[in-house]
Amino acid sequence: MVPSVILATAALGWLGPQTAQFVAEIVMICRIASTTYVIRRFRREPLTAGTLLAAVGLAVLGSVIVALKVVLTH
């Protein structure tokens, strides 16, 4: 929902299209990275260094995907 609202601000002229897309992608990367924390919390398991490593790994993977998307589609 939040990325859609951010992109809507570009449609309304409040943000530039590239800025809005960049911010929406950063929000998505953060949401993907936080997935490991959410799963741990639902399972009532303690957070570990592995949790942090998994979150960083997911963020890096998400960033690579976003960069590829930008390079291949723009």
C-alpha cells in the first residue's frame, strides 16, 4: 500500500517520477529485508546474528533486482 501511495504522489505532481519510484523501491527493499524479523517474531524465536545476516542478504538481493530492473527497462 505504501509504495502505491508514494507513486501516487508522482501522479499528483508532488514528487518527481524518478524520485517517487526510487523511494517506493527503497520501501519495498526494507519490507523484504524485514521479513526475517517478522517470521522470527511470529514463531516467538529469539533474534540471532543469522537473522541479521538473512535480512542484509535479502536487502542486497532486492537491491540487485531493482538495479537490474532499472538498467533493463530504462
